[in-house]
Amino acid sequence: MDKNYNYYVIFKPYGVLSQFSRPEPHHKTLADLGFKFPKDVYPVGRLDKDSEGLLILTNDKKLNHQLLNPDFAHSRAYAAQVDGQMTDEGIDMLENGIDIKLGKTMYRTMAAKAKLLPEGIGLPERDPPVRYRKMLPTSWIELTLIEGKNRQVRKMCAKTGFPVLRLVRTRIEKLHLEGMKSGDVKEMEGADLRGLLGV
């Protein structure tokens, strides 16, 4: 079956759209990664332009359905650098569910896992770097979700009073970013990828 499909894991850089089409001439897209992808591959899900990290590209529609259908409840971990020193109360709010706005309606997020991360968590520096303000601390958290609403992590953190400065998706199930740097593309065998994703 894998002979008919292609599977790629990329570390999407900051400022790059999760698509190949270019809405405006100045926009950066996946076509700017310097890798020649087959014409029929597409991203599984999205990371917004200001977010970085793990993104899967494939022409396997079944995998796309299995990862995006909330019934399968695949875990996704994000490392977020937030403005200020995240508190225990903020962590509790993230874990227990927060009301966020989706379009014109309010939505209660599902239970999640959240924890503080040490500074210097091994991620490459962002280009351009996050604006540094000497008098205002920042902190890193890891937030693990089993759902993926539009800009969900940013909205959740903003509700705790600690807005996101940098956001990196680091893991989907057992598929990690480890060993990759921003802009890297890694081709994988379907069986290996599915094993890590548990599908």
C-alpha cells in the first residue's frame, strides 16, 4: 500500500503558511522549504503562520481522516513560551477546561494536560527571535490536547492571563520533532509513521 503514497514530516518554520498556494506574492509557503514534494501531497491539519513545529504531509486520505477526526482522540503536544511566569492556577485552568470563543459561539475546551517546562528546552532559536524585554519574565509550558480547534492553545493561554509569545507543536502521539531543526523535511515509510501515530 505504501508504494502508492508518500509521507513527510516537516518542522514548519515561523512565518510560513501551511499550504503550497501563495495568497499574496510576499507570503512564504511550504513551497519555499527547498524540497520537491509530489504534486498531490497536502498537509494533515494546519499550523497557523505564527506557529512552528511538527506537520505531516501526505497523499494518504485515510491517514488524514484518522488524524483529524476527533473520535480518534490523538494527543498533540505543544511547547508554548508565554508572557509572564505561569502560575499553578493557570496550569489548573488549562487542564480543567476553559471557555474560548470559536467564531461567534463560546466553546468549553476538553480536559488537557499542562505542565511547566524548564527554560532552554532544546528548541532551536526562532527566526526572527521573540521580542526580548528585560524587565518582563517569560516561561515555557507544555500543553497536550486531544482536540484541535482554531488557534486553541493561544486562546486558552490568553484566558489564563499569560498570552503566547512562541508556539511549537512538538509531538503527535509518539511522533516527535527531536533531532529536527526549523525547515527540515523527513520522508518516512508509511508503516513506520503509522506505528508512531498509533493508526
